[in-house]
Amino acid sequence: MTTTSPVGRQLRPRGKLLQEDTRRHHRSLLLQQLFREGPASRADLARTTGLTRVTVSDLVGELVTTGLVEELGAPAGSRVGKPPTLVGLAADSVHVVGLDLSADDRMTGAVLNLLGEVQARHEVAVGGARGADAVDLVRGLAAELIARTDRPVLGVGVGSPGVVGADGTVIDAPNLGWHDTPLSTVLAEALGCPVTVANDANTAVLGEHTFGAAGDGGLMLLRVGTGVGAGLVLEGSLLHGHRGAAGEIGHVVVDPGGDRCACGRTGCLETVLAAPHLRRRLAAEPADGDVLARAGEQLGTVLAPVVGTLNLREVVLSGPADLLDGPLRAAADRVVRERTMPVSSEDLVVRTSALGEDVVLVGAAVLVLTGQLGVS
């Protein structure tokens, strides 16, 4: 018997509910309640979801039969009389495979349970693979991880660099040589299970929102690695933007006389903040303790209008902790506060991710949980 703890924060559903989806919607309501709040009785589920007791009893019976939910017995300290039977999410009834393709030298993956807990890991070297060869690497990594679990696989989630369409097509990922590559479709056909692909920064912010330390209010996660990108969750919804390119903050110009960027412009934030650029400058100026602080100040300059416009509650930095969690974070925090009204920034939290380097892997699991079970 596995007792699950309360998990995560819910993403606001998008789109119109069709009549034929009613049962699935009701099923998702129950799973979401158990996912977020932990074990409950059938009566409690009826009260919190607004569903009838008959509907709840029917759906819980179905979920117990499929193994997604398990009966946990009576709660401790039950009063006199027939105690209620608690039911809870069976965290290891199925597993999810999450893939992180954001690093330039390797692809990493993990098997995770329904609580976002890693059960197994594997990685492969990119070795300069591009185009179809890179797709083959992703397929092989996913297949290896599927083989490492003895539980049914609910699906595969993939956090990919670049611009990714709603259908899982990678519109543009130059580092991997992908242009209009239907990655989700190709992987689903090869693996025989559902596959969801999203931009790595968007994937990471979902992980932080659901399984990290995110509080209430707008959340922006800045992903710093080979490049720089961001994901935003506003009022319970992931912000996609026009053509799915929301969060491309790395290509805001901060130094017109600076280095040439991969996008073709000069002096983008990415040329200042991306990990390889920071490490190169630190190596060239080892006695200059201001390298990270200066980068943080330039980041703060870019973040200030975003914080002021959206009134964000949290800005989370995700990437190498030795670069981000120190003078850089402190300088960014300071500049944002100097450049915005107190009403915009007095409650702002600028921190590093609670999930560390697993944030994309965990977010990839959220992609699957949302798509297949309707929970987040």
C-alpha cells in the first residue's frame, strides 16, 4: 500500500469541454484532487469536486480497477461508527519517461512515477549528431528507459530546445539541425505510446510550478545553459504567445556593441548570460569578481519591464548553480527592484530552482500527466 502526499499546483484548463468528454473530465477532476490534496474518502471527493456521490463511487471503482487509485483503509483516529475508506493515487501504478534535450553535449532521460520521483536514469552523448541522426538518438534513449521499468508506461514527455509547435513539431532547433521536424509523431510511431514534446524552458516551468517550490502568483523560469530561454505560468496557464515563441528573452539585445549571437544579431542577452560565455569570461578574468555581478545587472535590466508589466511573484533561475546562485542572482534582484515600482516588486522572489538539474525531466513528466490524466 502506498500513501501519497499532496502534490503540486493545478494549471488552469484551456479550451471548451465537449459533451462526449464529460466522463473523462469528471475522472480528471477526481485524479486532480487526489494528486494535489492527497488521500480522501469518496464523500470528501464528492464534496470538493461538486460531483454526485453516485458518479464519484462509479469513477473511483473504475480507477481502482485500472490500478491508478488504491484503497488505503480508514483514517487514523476514526470516530465511533463505520469509518470512511480513504482512496489515494497509486504513485507507482504506471511510470512516465521524461527526456531533457537542452544540453549541447548529451541527452538525458529518466523514468518517473506519478509524483515526479525519479526511478531510473540514462543518458547518451550527442557527439555532434544532427537532423535524423539526432532523432535516432532520442528514440534510442526513450526505448532504453522504457525497457528499464516493469510498469506500464503512460507516455513520454520531451523537453526540446528551440521553438516547438502545439503538435510537437520542432519548428526550429538549430543546435540539433531540426527544422519543421515532427518529433512527437515520429517518436509515438516508433515507441507505440503517447509522446508530448514542448520547448525545454516551457517544460521546466511546468516542473517548477507542479513539483517545485512555486507559490501563488505569476511564475517565470529562466533556463540558462547553452542558450537562454524562459517559460511563464500566469494565472494558472502556461503562456505560449504568438507562434509559440513566448519566453525568447535570450534574444533581447542588451549590448549593441557586444558579441555576435547565433540568431544573427549582436549583443543578445544570450551572449552575456549563456553558461559557455560566462565560463569563458570567468576564465579570462579570474581576478575580476564582478563578471557574474555584471551579467546579473544586465539580466535585471531585461527582467525589470517584464516584472513591471506582468507583476510576477517569482523569477526562478535554472542552470549551473555555481554561476547563478550568488552575485549574479543578487545583482539581478537588486536591479529589478531599482527599476520597478514597489507595488510591482516588493513581494517578488528571485531564486534558483528547487528541482536543480532535474527540472526539465520533471516538467516532461508533467507534460504526460496533463495530457493523459488531466492532472498538473
